[in-house]
Amino acid sequence: MNRHMSRREFLQATGVGVVGVSTLGLGACMSQRQTRPNIILILADDLGWADTAVRMSLKWEKSYHPIQQTPNLQRLSDQGMTFSQAYAASPVCSPTRDAVLTGKTPTRLHHSILLGKMDFDENSPTIPKILKEVDPTYVTAHFGKWGCTPKEPEDGGYDVSDGDTDNWHGDWRYVDGEKTRLPVDDPKRIFSVTTTARKFMREQVTADRPFFMQISHYAAHVGHFALPETIKKYEGLGLEGDAAVYAAMVEDMDTGLGGLLDEMKTLNITDNTYFIFTSDNGGDFWEDGLLRGGKASLWEGGVRIPTIISGPGIAAGSRCQAPIAQWDFLPTIKSLAGDNTPMAPEFDGGDISPLIFNQSDKEVIRGTKDLIFYYPWFDSLPMACIIRGDYKLVKDLNTEECRLFDLSLDMGENQDATTQNTELAADMRTTLEKYLKDVEAEDLEALRVNREADLRRWTVRDQEIEERLTKELSMEKNSSKVDSLQTELEMIKKRLYNHEKALERVRIGRLRRAWEKENLE
């Protein structure tokens, strides 16, 4: 794990004078010699479509947050292209991360929900592996939250990483074997991760090597943490409690983004670097009043996400309204690196360079033409959907009922447009169901059965632990050990309660499906 760097050290490191004249000179030389572009991918966590100060769509007034301040993301938007209809690969994090890594939908990967792992072996193509096929001199790095199926980022092809990290690492650290909260001046590791990333950039510029770097921020996932001074700023703007903390956290992440943009400028690599900013799924905090749903649903609020791309050849301040998905990133990055040969059909994504460079006469060629999503979550509303242009067909997996929405008119997905577009709805449904069959999508009821079996097994295990701890507690005389045992016992009781509630949700989900299908018939 990276050495912690304080807020003061971070701000000092962002100054041009601190980097030094020699590094600037190397950057200038590098820009003349290096032919392959650098590529930086920023993946925010749980950042909703309208959670920033950047207006994601000129058509929709509520596509930004009026109080949130993200000047560096606005700077990136002013330099590049903002996508108004960009989609996360999944409404939850780990399936998205696997899809970004491999260029395939979570459905094809058989990782359509949080539980489980994708179909992956050490020979599976990934972004860093494909880049090294384009040019072996590429150096690849992953910093921040991993959360993918390969155990370590290196197993996915990365040269450098923070290791097997997850949400836990965004809030905690170990000091002398003791679990402690992160320091207040490094909330969600925003500044230490950014500092590590800047150091990596300098090293590659010095060595005159092209690089691909993915930074997967822990923000804006719960728990919410931010710098005290940033929180105070938003309290002064009228936000209270966790709302002020959330807004401050998003701005702190934006400050980290600004550090990367400044480093690119200092190293003189801005004109040779593609920069992609996106989020792993829809929002989990603000309700923008425009999009329906949020994280963990296939309504627009769960999968439509802020996405901006800048770099050489991309018109400043440009916008794109065409739908794209994160499984498009792998073939696009491959193309940006200089290899635009078509991908094999099993890669769902396509090269969106024609969109990025405003080649409106060229079509994005995808392995799977439409954007198809599948989220068979068994204890809420299990859904599948297909997006074709402005139209989105949503299928309720409990009832198998389908509804069609025209997103150009109905972003809130309130008006079923099937009767006005019966042939289109039928064709989209056929395409959706054929895809799910072809890739052998995970079965909803099988997932329920497996989930129930896991929960019952975990319940038996934790009941045995509860019985043992209760017995030890009754015999223990040492006060400090008593406190420790009581803490552990309370944790086990809470876990047992959660198992019980989860089992109840699975049972209700099964009953709801049976009831809805019966009433539909």
C-alpha cells in the first residue's frame, strides 16, 4: 500500500517549482520522441450522472448539480468531449470493473451481479495485455480500488499496482498491526493515490516510455469522508450533515483530478495523452429529479454516468449524444494506441474513435451492436434492458413484461411507448432475449437457490461462533478480554441478523415472482 502523503505535501507537490527544471526538460524531449500516446483512465465510485458541476446534457437542465463545485472536471470538459449518454457496464461496481478490463459485458462474463466472479483465466485479453501487444514498451499501472476477478492487478496484466484493494482500503489502514481510520487529510486516499500516480507519470516520462494508467478512486462510495475545510465550505453554501460531506468528497476528488492535469502540463505531455473520466455505476446519494432509480437498478439513474474524454485530435468543448458503454473502452484504447484492427466477435465493445473525432459519417462497429444489460438481482427488481439509439426496452425478469421508453423525450422512464412502436419493441425484445440465450446468461432462480444455500451455510457457521463466544464470555474474568469478546459477539449477532434479513428478501423475491407471473397470466 502507498505511503500516506499529507494534504500539505500533496499541495506542495502540485507546484511546478517542486517538480524541477530537469523534469520539465525531459518532458519536452519526450514529446518529440515518443510516438505512442499515453492513456489515463479515471474510474470514480458511485458518482451519479448529475453529481458534478459539469452539465452532462445541454438539453436537460437538471443534468448537473447546482451547488457542487468541480472546476477541474469542468476544465477537462472544456478541453475535450462530454458524453451525454454514456453507460456504466453494470449498476454495481465489481461487474463493471471486470467489463472495463475485458471489453465484454458482465452478462457474457457471467458476472452480472456483485456475488461471484467472471469467467477468467490468465490468457484472457485485458486492456494492459492488448496495449503491450500493440507496443511492448507500454508500462501499465493500476492505483486505487481494484475489486476485479483477477486476484491481483498484475494477474490482469498490470506492471504496477496497489495490490488487491477494495472498499475497505478507502476508509482504513493498518499501523503497527492495528486497524485505524485514514488520516483526516487524506480522505478516501484521494491525495495519496494521486501523488503515487503523479510519481508514476514522472518516471515514465523520464524513461521516455508510453504508459497506460487507471486510477480507481474509492470516492464517492460510502463511508463519506472529506477534508474538514471542504466540508465547512459546503456547509456555508447551505448543505447540512452528510450532504455537505458528500459534496466536499466529490470536490476533493476533483482536486486530485486537477493534480493529474497539472502534472501532464508540467511534463509537457498533454498533447500526447488521452484522458478518460467515468464512474463505475450510477449515483447512490443525490436524487436529481430527472433520472429514475439509482445504484443497483437498470433504470437510467443506475447506469447512466458522467463520462468525458480529452486528448489529441478531440475538439475542445465538444459533445456527443450517441450511446456508448464502458465495454467500448478496451477496443477504443487499442485504437488510440495505434491498432484499429477489428476485435473478435466475442468482444461486445467497439471502437468509439469515430465519435471522439467527430467523424459523424462513420458508424461504431461493435461485437454486439446494441447495448445490452442484465441484472438478475434476486431480492429486488431483477431486470434486463437493451438500448438502441434513443430507445430503451426494459424487461422485468419476474414477470417477463417489457416496456419501451423514448429517452429523448422521457428521461424519467415514465411513459411506455410500446403501442406507438410495436415493431421496434418486438425486434428489440427478440434481440435482447437471443443475446441472453447465446451467452448463457445466469439464471435468476439458480442465483436465488445458490444465495439461499450460502446464507444458510453462513448462518450455521456464525451460530457456532456465537455459541463459542457466549461460553468463553461466561468464563472470562479479565476485563479487557471481556470487552473484546463482547465486541466480537455483537458483531456476530449483527451478522446473523443480516443473514436472516437477506434470507427473507430472497423468499419475498421468489414469492413476488410467482405472484406477479400468476396475475399477469
